[in-house]
Amino acid sequence: MNITTIIELENQEVENITGAKLVFTQEQIDENIIETCVDCLQMEGSEKTISTEEAMQLVFEQLQDRGLIPAKVEDFSYEMPSCERLKRKTDSEADLPQKVILSFMS
């Protein structure tokens, strides 16, 4: 039997673990819908960026170090708050998705 564990993280938790800020891109689908995707993460106090893959590997390793993920687990998957279609409230207000999902089987 395989057991799947899902860990839900707030954007801010991922940013704190990685020391980087999520960088979002937006694409207008139609007048009332935009598509928002995480492009990369930008290191705090720097212009350097890291890919979402690198960032989530770091999150995975940190959660293992804290004992939240068993040491024997090697593979994981993740879902960034990305490519969700959002209704725009106003032109000036951004409504960004706030959850990062990390899952693994043990």
C-alpha cells in the first residue's frame, strides 16, 4: 500500500524557506479573466533568480531536515500557485493564488 502525503504551504512559507520571492507573470485571457503563473523566484537583496524546480528541491530538503518528510523519501511532486484562471476585480488589484502543494508517497 502506498500512502500519499500532501503538504500545503502558503506562498510566504515557501519564500521564507528559500530566501526568495515568487515572481508572477500574468496573461490576459479575455476582458474578465487573467492567467497567473509563477515564473521563477528572485533571491532577496539580489537580481539572481532560481527556477521553481530548484526552489522546491530546497523546500523539500528543508522539510526533511525538520523531520516533516521522512529521510527515506527521495521523490516528490509539487504544484505551484500557477496557471489558475482568476477573475480580475479591478485593473489595479492583483488577486494572486496563495498555496503551494508538495506531495510524496511513502
